[in-house]
Amino acid sequence: MPSHHQRPLSRRRFAAGVVGIGAGLVAAPAHAVTGRPRPFGRYGSPDRRLTPGTLYVDPLGRGDHLTVQSAVTAATGSGRTLVIAPGTYRETVVVDVTRTEATWLGASEDPRDVVIVHDNAAGTAKPGGGTYGTTGSATTTVQAAGFTARWITFANDWLRADHPDITATQAVAIKVQGDRSSFTHCRFLGHQDTLYADTLALGTFARQYYAHCYAEGDVDFVFGRATAVYEDCHFRTLNRTDLASAPYGFVLAPSTAVANPRGYLVTRGRVSSEAPSAAYKLARPWVPSSDTTARPMLTVRETHLGPGIDAVAPYANMSDAYPWQSQRFAEYRNTGPGARITVPANRPQLAPAEAVSATREDWLGDWTPWSEGC
């Protein structure tokens, strides 16, 4: 995605024993570093498997695999489960289209304990020449349909401050492209372009569901063309010590295809901020060069918007050629200082009759991931 403000940010800590970025920074439990006799909790062990298709991942060697990618490589076919022990897994991971109906479970059932992290940016040089680009920067890429993740942190800890020579500062924590992709009690940590909720191809619609998740960043940190529902999720905007004035960034940047009747739906969530009041916009539409007919769609309903969101002008253009007023943006019964309607034209509102069909059921159709347990 287009870059926005390239000067370096202040450093954030990310090391073994410390899990998180910005507001998500917490001390990891001792077992995340030192190990414990039963790293897989109620999911048993390799000797007492959850199911015959289960693989156990543990960086201390008490499972089937030391890394997530080696387990994914071994988990061929459909319906495989990975139980991942507490630890920081510094690697890149790709789940290709053949590995359908996969499930990843954080063994401790606390997403702060299981962290998959790497540090590529769009402008990072590749070993074979060239740079990674936005898509290639992703720590984790999920292409397969039917993917489920619970209690896992996906992160990209690349920092502008460490690389002042790099101007392409997009650094994706996870790119999700498969249909029926579900994330519950997960965290997505990064700065620019943290969570890339997308599809495999322009003409392909991909339904995605995020429940009780946490995402943080600064520029367009939830973006893409998927049909995605974010239910009971917390979005947190980070401070920008490198900038003298707002806007510091944008929470959401959908790029919905014009033929897709459903883009992003945020429901019963909240947006908080480390930054000064009104430093962030809620969203801007992304119309990429690869799809100039895109008509981004975003509905934010019954969500608490903190003071970090600019209530007077919550939306902005990414390109003046595609003004946000021409896109499919709407709100409904949001609360908080960032949701005040000061200029009605700047905050399109759904009528109650329209809101009836702006639900997870309407967005996701016959797929009901919330009924599968958490």
C-alpha cells in the first residue's frame, strides 16, 4: 500500500521473555522461556495426541517439530491440527492452498505466550535480489481455505527507526487470503499494514471472521479486499514520536471489489490510542493500481471510538481520484468521543432498517464460525 510518513519511530521492545508491541507489551510467563514439564496443557502431548492428525510444536524439543513452518510442511493434506507450545517463533510461515481446514491452537490458551514474529518490510532486500514488497513482507501467509487459529500472536517487529534508508515501510504481520478463515482470541502486532485481510484473486471473495482479537499499528493497519467481520475486537493506534502533526495514520483501509456486496464489518468493538486526541482517522479507502474499479466498503457499528479518532473528520482519501464519499462507508450507533457527530456529512449513518442486514450472519452467509466454540 502507499507509504505514509517515513521518518523513524521510537523503538519498541520485543525479545525472548517479553511479548507484545506498544499497548500489547507484557511480561511473558516464565514457561515461555524456561519451559515446563507439560507445555501442551489440556491438549496432551505427542504421546497422547488430541487427534491422529495433530502435530505438536515446541521450540525446546518436546514436540514433533521445533518450528511452525516445519510442522506446516509436514502437515500435508486437509484437516491437520497444530498445537503450539509457549515460545517466540522467529520465522516466516506459509500455509499454501493445499493445506485446507487447518487448525492452530496456542497450547496455553493465552495469545501472549505463543508468538510468531519476523522483521521483513516491503523495502527489505531479498537474498536473491530485489525487495520483498508488501505481500512478501508478511511474517505469516495463509492461502488455504478453512483455516482456524486460536490464542496466537502474529507479529512483525520491523522498525523504521532501525532502517532509515528504507522508504517502503509496510511490514505485514499476517496476510490472510483463504475463504472461511477464522481467528479467535488472537493478537496482531505491527506498525504499518499489520493485518492484511485479503483474497487469492480479484474475482474471488474470501470470508474471514475475527472475534475477541487485538490489533495494533499506525498506518492502514487493517486492510485488504476480504469480506471480513471483526466482532468484539480491540484496535489500538500507536504513538508517532517522529511526526509533528496529525494525521498519524488510519485504522482501516478496505479495498473491496466493486462486485462484492460485503467488505469490512466492525461490530461491538473498540478503538483506543496511545497517541494524542484526534491524531488518527478511522479509515480511508484503498483503490489499488491493480484494481482501479474497487469500491471499498466499511461498516462500523456499536463500537466505542476513543479520543484518538478525529471526530470532526474521521475519514480521508488515500487518493483524491477516489474520494471516500464515493465509497461504501457507514456507521451505526457508535459511542465515545471519537464517534461524536460534529459534521453530519462527514459521518454517514445507517438507518435502523439498513442496520438490520449489517450483521455477521448477513456478511458470512451459511458459514457460522461463532458456533464452532472458542
